[in-house]
Amino acid sequence: MVSTSKHPSEDWRALTIYQVMVAAFQHSDTGSMGYKEMWGPDNERKDGNLRGVIEALDYIKGLGVNAIWLTPIFDSSEASGGEKLQASGYFASDFFKIDPHFGTEEDLHELVTEAHNRGIYVLLDGVFGHHGGVKNTSPSGHSIDSTPTLSVRGEEGGEGNVKYPESLEYFKEVATYWIDKFEIDGWRLDQAYQLCQEGHNYWCEISEAVHQLCERRRAEGKEWGVLGYMVGEVWTGAEGVNDSVYQDFGLKSAFDFDGKMRISGEMGDIGDAGLNNGWDDVVTTYSAPTERGYCSDEILPNLFLSNHDGYRVADRFYDEGQEINLMTRFAILAGYPGPVTLYYGDELADLSRDAEGSQPDNASRTTGHIAPDDDRERHLLNYVRDVFEFRMQNPAMWRGTQEFNRYRKDDAEVLVITKQDTESENKVVMVFADRDVTLNVEGVGEEVEVKGFVPQLFKLQ
């Protein structure tokens, strides 16, 4: 495919990431065999491979995203613990090889090249605090100290089997090797708190190594492999993230579990969630990081609705064949002032709540599909495409100033968010309502009809 897309912004706030659970997403008969078993629902795909992802790139691009995150693809085929653990990818036995069940180095090269041709960044999933029995040294001869070690979270976080600083040079090499050799654009970092040991945050050194490499590549005129985005996973609120990955600015981005809880509920709870008492949670989630308890406004929490470790967003907002508030959630995500992540299948209202044989922490690893099966799915997919394309075309959606105006019109509660980016002079309005209503919105120039829980987005001249 010949690219007709602009290079994505290097402003991390612009990132709209599509997460793919490789083993469950897509299988191509021209690729590797995949696995047969994986932690997840029974009777769902387990044989996904990299070539399946390559063949889905046009669909992914059409969603209005500009980055893709692949769950771990490093060789886990010799990890102790059985095939289900191996297929997850989170217990690597070799960090410098691709799992042959998923594909080859040639497959990854092609995937990265084809993604870049479409203006899509590629992020790999890194597990730098535990492993599944690594025996080999790195290409430069560094090794892992596998001494069981507690992190800043103590017994609550459990013991990892990577001890720092003894393992630091090994994982600095992992972090830079895949950027330099394959031109990947960054990392999602599993259980990131595990690298905060004995009062020191070792993400500081690893982030600096990535930064230096990206600066060198940029100076050499490289177009890709220069972003260096790194986002940590820490299942906690602001205080817990501050004490681990944000400490000393080791990482500058981590997943916004606090915001996710406000707008789409707990990770492992399938009950009601969010927006039951008006629009307070929207306003709070959009607030500056320090106003929400984070350590600094310089950090960039990454908002999401669901992921591979809990229930899907549609599990809470779907009843008798109708979406309830689902579109509201996607509009909130699209207008979030910072990086965001969309989990595969959520754009099609995939459900995991009835999946057999699953547990709360892996129920959402359902079979990926890249076309709607019915009008319900098609209706939501089209809306998701519209709001994320709007986000991509309007910098005011992800950076700049915001004004909130809440009021009642007839029987409807209304929230109007005016967003302006001074750098580009771009200005937009997001209009939310809890029931159908006709409104005059300043700057739009005409009356607009807003359906309940189907937010409308307008670019202002």
C-alpha cells in the first residue's frame, strides 16, 4: 500500500492507540500456527498471529487511530507453566526472539512497515519486571538477575523475578534493541511498578536510554523509531502511580485507571458504572492531572475504557439489544486531553459477560473480528469511526483549553464542552445530553438536535 497519510504527530497527547491481543485477534492461514490454548473464554480464538494483524491494518486505520499496541510477541514457548501462560506472552523465555507461534522477524518487519505506510505507530508490550525462565544473555552479553524481589508495593504487589540494578543493562538493551532494529515507536509496560525497588525507580535509566536512542535516530534523519512513547500499567489510583512509575519522572505516561473507573467502571466488576449522577465524572476526568491527585501536570495519563484484563465496556452498558451510554463513553475517550487507548472489539460492542470458562481478569479476550455482524454493531462502529476521525483532525480535542457549561433545557441535562487549541487556532464543541433535546449552541450557528447519550461534535470556524 502506498501511503497517502500524514506522519502522525509526535505530541504524545495526540495518540489514539488500538490494543490487539495477538493470540485472540486474527489468524491468517499464510502465517504461523498460533497457540491452541490461552487464558480466556472457552470457544474463542487462541491461534492469532502477526500476519493476521497485517491483514487487518486497513480496518484499523479506518477506525481513526494512529497507533497500535501488540500484546507481548517475545518467545514464551519454553516458559514453564503450560500453554495458556505461554500464549499470553507475559512470561517470556527469550526477549530477543519472536514467538514462532506468532510469526517471524520478517512478519514483524512487514507489520511495522505496513503500519508506518498507513501513518500508524507500532508499540510493543514489554515485561521488564518478571519473566518465564530466560536463560540466554542479551546480544551484548548482559543477563537477568532472577532473584525474587519485592517492589514499592511490597507483599501486595507480589514478588517479581527480576532484580535491579543487576538486571538494568539487560533491559536497557531490550528497550532499545527493538526500536533500532525494527523501528518500533514505543512500549506498553506490564506491571510497571515492579521496577521501583529499594526506593529507586529504574524506569529513569531505561527511559533515558530510549530517549537518547530516539534523539540519535532523529539526528540521522530517521522518520520512524523516534517517538519513544512509554506507557506503564499500574492498577491503582493517582497516589499509587505517583509512588511508583511517576517517581522522579521515570515514566511520563501511565494508564488512567482512575479515569477509567469513573467513566466505565471497575476492572473486575460488571455492575453499573459512571454518569449516574450527571456529568461530574466527565468534568473530573478531563481536569488537569494535579487536580485529580497526580503528581504533576507534565505527566500524561492514558485513558481507556477496557482492556484484556477485565470485562468489556459493553458488558455494563448493553441491555435487550440496545446500547446504553456506549456512545457517550467513546465520545469522552475521543475528547480526552491526552493519549487514549481503544481495546479491539469494543468498537463493535463485543460482550464478554456471558463467556464460558473465563475469569474476571481475562473474560474480554474474545475472538477479534474486523467487520460488523449486524446493524447494532454497524451503528456503533460508524459512530466510533466518526468521533476518532474528528479527534485526529482537530488538535483541540486532545490539547489546549477547555470550558464546561452545564445547564438544563426542558427535561434534559446538558453538558457543553468548548475546547480550543491556541497553537493551531482550532476550536471545537462537544455537546452531551441525557435525553433528546434541541439546542442553540454558541458558535454552531443553527439549532442542533442532540439525542440522549449520543454526543455531537462540532468544529467551529
